[in-house]
Amino acid sequence: MTIDPGNGAVMLAAIFLIVNAALSLALQLGFVRQMAIAAVRMTVQLALVGLVLEVVLTSASAWLTFGVMGFMAAVAGYEVMARQERRFSGFWGYGLGATTMLMGSAVVTIFALVVQIGPEPWYAPRYAIPLFGMMLGNAMTGIALGLNALTGEVTARRRGIEAHLLTGATRWEAMKPAMRRAATAGLVPIINAMTATGIIALPGMMTGQILAGADPSQAVRYQLMVMFLIAGATGMGLVVAVIGGVIRLTDNRHRIRLDRLSG
């Protein structure tokens, strides 16, 4: 049985946003504007996505499917850049996050479609777009946090890193603590999600399948597969992004190049 909540149920759920807004105003917490913008943006985006997916799913066009996925990656790349306190100047500000995120998400999604799920055709939009979206969203968060931690650590600990370089260390040796912190920061969300899944929280995909009437054991297998894939996409993209960030923040003469940052 499929349950359709209807527009009325959706509007009732929005009551809790009003409650949060009232609490924010009463306590002067100052998040009413941000929450309102986020809610409106989410509603518009999901409505547009629903209309686009109706066309894409019925057409089963490879070009249309890859076009939608490319647009998703382009927007996600901008979100990665926008979340940086100290972003890389020039094309690196957008390109590093977008490229590494797309690489990790695309590799894992293609592997899942071809090897594990096996739809016909392999790029079937009903499977490819939602799966790619899950990989992309989580990789975006991990890479954004990782790059932000990397640039922040190098900026704060510049003198210590330079002192290490003066003793004869290579840029990779001197930057290793910053790389560790960046990797840790980027992987915390997915590690926390995997730790909490099943005991504390039931993930959205698993919950949706159960509500749609799927066997719980089947829903568990799907969710495990998706979580492993998400962790792989996030970790792969994050490692490459951190390595690329170190290359950009240093040069071949093993000097720190904070002049390549803006903001």
C-alpha cells in the first residue's frame, strides 16, 4: 500500500516551522529568516524537481538523464564553494570541490548501477538519478567540511607548518596534521550516520520502502548497500579534494601559499 500524504498533511507538518519561528523570536535566537528562506527554497526546488522527473522518467533518454545529473553536480559544486570561509581564488574555488565531488559520486553510482542493481538500460533514470543524488549530497557535505577545515587549519597554524618546512620536511610531511584534521571533519557526518543507523534512526530510504509495503529485510539490504556506497563516494572525493587542496596551498618549492586563498 502506498500512502499519499496530500497537500493538507504537508501544510500541517509546516506548523512546526511556525513553532520554531515563535521560539526564535521569543528567545531572540535570530534564525527565523534563515529557516524561512530554507523552507521556501526547499519547497520550490522539490516542486520543480518533481515536474522535471516526470518528464525524465517517462522519456528514459540517456542525454536527458545525464543532463539532469550534470546540472545537479554543477549546483552542488557552487554549494561547496559557498560554504568555505576561506575559498581558493580563481577557478580552484569552484573547480576543486565540484570535480572531486563529481568524480567520487559518478564512480560509485556507475559501479552500483552496473554491478549491483543492473537495470535495463544501466542508466535508467528511475535508478540513476536518485542514487546519484544521494551520493552527491553526502559527498558535497563531506568535501565542503573537509576543505573548510583544511584551509582553516593551514591559516591558523601557518607558522608551525613553515617551521616544520624549514627543518627540511616536505610539504606533505608538514601538512599531514592539517590533512588529518580535514579528513576527520569531512568524514564525521557519514561516520555518525552509520553509527546511528538502525539503533537511533531509520534512514529515509529504508523508511520509505517500509511505508510502501516492502519487506523489512529487503529494505535493510538496500539501506546497507546505499550507506556503504555513500561512505565510499564521500571518502573517495574527500581524499582527492584534500590532496588537491594541499597542492594548491603549497608550491614546488615547499612554501605555504595562502595568497591563493580569498575571503
